[in-house]
Amino acid sequence: MKTMHSIIVCTTLMICSISVVFGYNKAKDGTYYADFNGDGKHDIFLYDKTKGTGVVWGWGGKKWKTLWENNTFRKTWQVHLGDFDGNGKTDMFLYDKAKGHGVVWGWSGKSWSTLWENKTFRKTWQVHVGDFNGDKKSDMFLYDKGKGTGVLYSINPKQKKGKTLWENKTFRKTWDIYPGDITGTGKTALFLYDKKAGDGVVFGWDNKGKFKTLWENKTFRKTWDIYPGDVNGDKKVDLFLYDKKAGTGVLFGWDGKKTFKTLWENKTFRKTWNVFTMVK
């Protein structure tokens, strides 16, 4: 099944209590998965935070069927998807910030099993999932803005242990982070954006145990909203840049070498759009 990423713009916003989590089977960079039971079809995870209900729906041919349901599902989970054990099925990383509790769940046939758990997980992490080191398993990039700490973390489901692959305790505290396979190497990179400083950086794994700067612009516009997605279908994640105040939209794509190129630009783009991509 071909992976497709889209950008949708609209002028209305719908809010409800049910979160719908779904995505792409076998995405190249390991970031976007939603085939929970490994049958090659996209499933949907439905999560009602107000009632504490979690449901997995799978397509039965003519209608949805319930593969799993829990009516006492914790109401405070953040849900992140990835293939953490590399078996081709979507796992869930559940994170309760208030309690400092992290759990990775993997599908065991008819239900979920715990692949990893940490009840003393730091309460202040931002979590970004992707295959950063290219080993075909999803990792977690953990970012503590308050302390200026960045960590690349991987789990070993067989040992039910986690491992720190990289850590920087002097990581800039002002980054906004957008993960994706920007360069088309099959590894998830990080687009780091400091709005106040006007600094944009692409950070990628060097295969030697650390990240390196692949691209940087210290005069990057300070007013961009950033939406990543493979807009042109070349297996690389592009950046849709939107300046609401100026009414400018730009599609930025990697040139295959060492920099970005402008694929499209509209300086009279409507200033009132809400933008939705199929990535973030």
C-alpha cells in the first residue's frame, strides 16, 4: 500500500472528546504506523479521555469490528504510535505525565501485552517517535524544555529494558521539534525551529552514535507555522511553511544533497486557514 501524505486547509474546527489515532502501515522512517494486529490493514484506536474508554477497531470487510475494548482505560494517557520491537505491527507508547508513568504496549494476538514499563519516567518529557538510527525499530526522542535536555531512547522488549543511545544536557530550551525523514535516508531526522531566534536546523543521526547538523539557517523567518508531510510523494518529508500574518505559504523540500529548495510559494495565501497534515 503506497504511503500518501496530504495537507488539508479549512476554516472550521471541530472539537470532541474522542481522539482517533490512525496512520500508515510500514512507513519508511518508522514514524507512522497503525496496523496493530499485523494483518496489513489500517486499524483505528479510539480513545475517549472523558469516559476512560479505549477501543481498537479493525475492518471486517463490510464494517468495523471491535478487536479490543477497555472501559477502564486510564483517562490521562498521551498516546504515541510506533513499531518499537520491529515486528511490523503498531505498538503504543502510553505516557502519563502527571504520574511519571511510561508503558509500551504491543499486540499479542487478541489483546495488548506490556513490552516495557517505567513508573518513574520523567514527568516533563516531550515525546517524539521515529526510527532515528535506522535499525527498523521506533525510538523515542525525549525533550525536556525546562531543563534543556534531549535524549534518544530505545527499548528492548525481550529484556523489557530501555537504553539511552544519545543524550545532551545542554540542548537548547527554545526548540520546537518536527520529526520526519526529511533527507530520504530512511532515518527520522529532527527539524528544530527556534521562533524567537529565527533559527532552523535539520538534525540527523550520523551512524556513529550521535546527531549531527545537516542544515542550518540562522536567519529563518520568525513567523512560520510548520507542517511536515511528504507532499510530492518522493519519500521525503517536506515542510509546508505558513505565515498567517503575511499571508504567505511555502512548500520547502530537500534537494537531495545538503539543503532545501522552494517547491512552491504563494504570497497571497489566505490568512485565515487552519492547516491539517496527515503527519503530526
